[in-house]
Amino acid sequence: MPVDGIISQGEAWMDEAMLTGEPIPQQKGGGDPLHAGTVVQDGSVLFTASAVGSQTTLARIIRMVRQAQSSKPEIGQLADKISAVFVPTVVVIALFSAAIWYFFGPAPQIVYTLIIATTVLIIACPCALGLATPMSIISGVGRAAEYGVLVRDADALQRASQLDTVVFDKTGTLTEGKPQVVAVKTFTALDEASALRLAAALEQGSSHPLARAILDKAAERHAANGRQLPYPSRAGGERRSRRPSSPAR
């Protein structure tokens, strides 16, 4: 989807994982909202754009991540206060040391003066104090965004060190987010292979995530009754299939 909008006609299955974290495509119909960056897994819709460019939900999320990278936690503000006093002090000490070596040091005075001043600045200047916090915030927030974890501000990262329990409430957060058939159980005289073959026959042509799981399991067990299973629908609603092979003789 290139823009945010509202569906006025049609239905579609939308992959909103990049926006909501939900790995299962969601069914959308008339009146439902659509968001830029989501992918149409199946179906087609007619919709009215409600937000474009920098006004879309995706653009607001990007702005939030950038603001989080530029924000400073409490420890960063403390480091800035210390640096505001410490840096001028170090510069004064370096100049004082250079002056002593210039007037009272051995020849060549200029060489020793530069060496001493540079040494004091390199050793005593709080570079790590002023750079470590911003660099860690930029790296941490950016890395989290790559994995779909959005950080509102830098203070959240600082408070995260005190967490003792993390609760995940979405399927697929810790798993692959792709349904799979792990077992087939029947309650009649029908055996597993026959049940799986019938289920696969019913799901032929469907691009629903659970239908794909059944078709994948049927293909794995060769329970497709000698026919080549169709490819599932691709992003954008494209559907392709192969002709069924001739039955074995």
C-alpha cells in the first residue's frame, strides 16, 4: 500500500506485520482502514486515500524513531552537565602545563610544549563521557527498529535495565509467525493420509495462512492425490498455478 486509506469496496487479506507485529494476514473489508507499507496478500480493494507522504502512520513511526535517537536519557543529561565543567577545566590545565614547559622546560621548548599540551588533552578530555551515551542510544534504537521494536524515547532504554519480567502478547513475537501443521488427528475410521488429502483438496486455491499450512503439510506427505499443488497467491494478489500432472498408470 502506498498511502493510508479507507476501503470503499472489495475485500483483501493484508500483511500488517511491519506495522502491528501481527504475523497472520488480516481480513479487511468495506470501511476498514489501510496503512502505507502493508502488503496485499490476496484479494483486491477500492479505497479512498486518507493520508499521504509524511502524514501516513508509517511516516509518523519513522519520525518517532528519529526523535528517540536524538533524545537524551537522564544519564546523558548528567554527562552533559559534568562535561560542561570538566572540559574547560581540562583545557585550562593543558594550557597551564604547556606554559610551564615553555618557560621552564628544556630546549626545544616548542616541541615539549606541544607534546605536553596534547598529552594532557588526550588523556584527561572526557571524550568517552560525551560520546558514549549518544552513540549507544543511536545504535540501540536503530538496531531495535530493525527488529520491529520501537522505542519512544531514550529514557525507556535506561529504565529497561531494571526490568525483571517481559510479557509478550502477540503470536509470532518469539516464533516464526508462520502456522504449521504439527499433527493430524481423526475421530472416524478415516486415516490421517486420507483426512489430509481431503483437507488439501478443500484448500486448493486458497491463500489463507492456515490453508497454506495444510497444503504444505499435504505436499510434504505427498497427500495431494497425484496432483501438483498450486502456488499460493503472492503479494499484490497475483495467483499462479501449474497444470495438474497426468495420473500415474
